[in-house]
Amino acid sequence: MSSSALRNSLLPLFLGFLLFGGSIGLFAQADGDMSVFAPFISQLRIAVRDPQVRLTWEDIPNSPSTYFIYRYTREISTSNYFLAEQVAQVPPGTQIYIDTPPVNGNYYYAVLAADGSGNPFPVFIPMRNITLVPARISMVMAQNPTPATESTSETGDNGESAAETTPVPEVPARLSGLRVIARSDNLAFEISYQTDSPRRRVSLYRSTGPITNSENLAQALLVDTVGGTINQFIDYPVPGVAYYYGVLDTDALDPGSLVRGTNTLINPVSLPLGEQAVVTSVPVEAANPRALGLPLLSSQARFISTTNLDSPVLPFPSRETEPTDRARQAFDILMAPFPQAPLPEPEVLIFPEDRDPGQEQNKAEARILQSILTTQFQNRNWDESLSLFANLMTLPLETERRARVEFYQAQAQYFLGNYEQSYLAFLLIRDQVGASTVDPWMNDILLRLRQP
């Protein structure tokens, strides 16, 4: 039997185990009592900020168990976990860990709970306590400076003095004086802080809620990490959204060191929305001005004052009449020999130049768009994505980038089930983005609108 066939045959058994094991745990019989002896964490997630990997998970409810974190270059299972590297052991309540692999490569992770004897219990459940998709690391940072050492001397039997070097343990940096100031162009924040240990690395986090504990930290976005000698960040958040910031020692990552007003903000800050007025329309080719009808004008601004209209969304023409019941029955009879299979949902499409701006890393609009795409949009938070895209569109974007943002807005409307509005949005940017990219979406929408 092939490996794929074997996996398919075991899938129902695994699903049953996941349903029952996830809800009641694994039990052992001891003196007539049922007691949990093999618990496991849930909702293990990873986020990569090359060269770091952030792991978050949910602890076992009401369990004092410690947790072991493993890293390996292959998917971790019972057959190979003893080859994986144990990178950390954390107490209950931590629920977050940042790992920095030593070399570039692809890495898988597992978080195992301790059994009654304090040893890791090797239960591996996909999408609960192991990762199935590798974290790709390609930008391993230079090694930290050599830790400070102190020398002691002892006198040997021959009377000569022998020097002995003892490493001095590293102490986490104490960070204070966090300041967040809008840059003069109102497109970025300049963030500064003070540290008592310039050799330690510092990580900057951003969130729409206060950052005061481990749960807040798990929900926050890791913006960047810098060496301790560089006590300043530049961040390009979405304008019009209130954000909190916090800084932590990267290697210690102790949520208990978060102090409001010292290394995390008490009140949120936001960048102002832009005042860019935009009018878009379907272009008409000069060589054949009658190839299309009159251009469809999407008026998004008042022509006299150039201020934005309250609702720039174009109405989709409504159907004047609905087919009668007899017409529907006749249509069903005609289409009966041609049953329609369920339409597969297309994959979310992000252009490579927006996922990794490359040379545009210092350009505010590129960084803001990348932030939206790699967080809310990629995580399929469509309503939040549309809100952030609308804020971004108030900035003076280049024509090509504006068209790509409108393409992402059309995708979000599609996945929300707003097919008519999505179709019109795709139609308006078809020439700018390209027919080969847009037409499959438009054809899919027409097929879905055909379905009863």
C-alpha cells in the first residue's frame, strides 16, 4: 500500500481520535478512577519574522504541566522526535516562545506537555501541538557578542598560578522611556527607548489593544528586532487605526517585564488619514474609441472641492423582475441532465512584489500594504482587511499599487460572498491588473451567480 493510500485509510481514525481525544483527553484507569495522563496543548501557531519564529499556543485548561518545545528539519512524529532538538522548557501560562534557529533552513515545531513524571509525553496531533508547514529561515543574524567573562586564579601544587575563566550570566535588559512620535510626513512612527544593556537585542510589538501580559503579547504583531546599540525603530502602520506599542528583551521575552508607561504605551497612537482624491474610470483605447461603450465613471471625489465622497461604492444594477415559478421549473427540467458540481474556492492571490517589497522596504506605502496582506488579509479577516485597505487608499498611491489594492479589495468582497460588488470591482481594474489575472475571478463569479 502506498504512503498516500495508507494516510487516506487512517484519516477517519485520526479524525475520530481528534474529536474525542480533543474533548475528553486520554485517560488511564487507576483504582477505578479515570484520570487524564496524556494531555496536549491546542492551537499551535507559528509566525515568521526572519530569522525569528514566534510560537503561540493554548495551554491545557486547569493543568500545572510544564511544556517542552522541539525544533527539527522534518515534520516531528513519534518516529523521529528523539532526533529533534529541545529548544526550551517553559512553565504553564507562558503560551508564547520566540525561537532563533542557528542556521538557515526549514524548521518544524512541536510543543509537548509533561507527564506525571515530568517527562515529555510523545503525543503528536496535527494542527494542535505540531506544525505541518515549515518555517523558512534565510536571514540568520550575526551571532551575539561573546558574553562577558570574569577571571579567577588558583595556585597549583607547583606554586604556579592558573587562570580560570567563568562566564558571567546574561541579565535581561531593562527597557524604559518608550516614545512614539509621528514622522513629519505622517507616513510612519519613529519609536525610541532607553536600555541599560546595549548588547542585548530588543523586539518591537504592535497591537490594536494594550500590551500588558502574555495573552496580549501573543495577539500582538512582532514588527522588528534590532541590536541593543540601535535604540530606534521606524514603523509604517495603517493610517487611521489606533495602535499600542511595546518593547521587550528579545532573548528573555518576559511578559512580566511589561510596565505601562515605561516600555509599553498607556494610550494608543494613530497616523492621520490622507486626503488623496481619486477618480477612476474604464479607459478607452485611442486607436478604436468605439471598441467600448461610454466609460463607466466611478466618481470617488467632489470635482469642485476634491474632498472624498462619503460612499464611493458603485451600486450594482438590480434585477427588475424575478422569473416565475413555472419558468424556474422549466429551467430545472432542462438542466437536470447537466448536474452542477460544487465550485472549488480559489486561492487567495497576493502579488510577489507586495508580499516582499524588496528594494521598496523603506517606502511607507509598500510597507503598510505588506503589513495588511501578511496579517489580516492572509488570515482571511476580510472585514478588517477592507477597513484597512480603505484607510490605505487615502494615501497618494502610485497607479499600479492602487490597482493592486483594489484587486485585493475585490478578493475580500468575493470571499465575503458579495459577488455582484466583487464582479464590478474586478471589472474596473481588469485593464490595469491584467485580463489573465482578473478573468478567472470574474468567470467564477458568473458561474456562482448562475447557481440557484
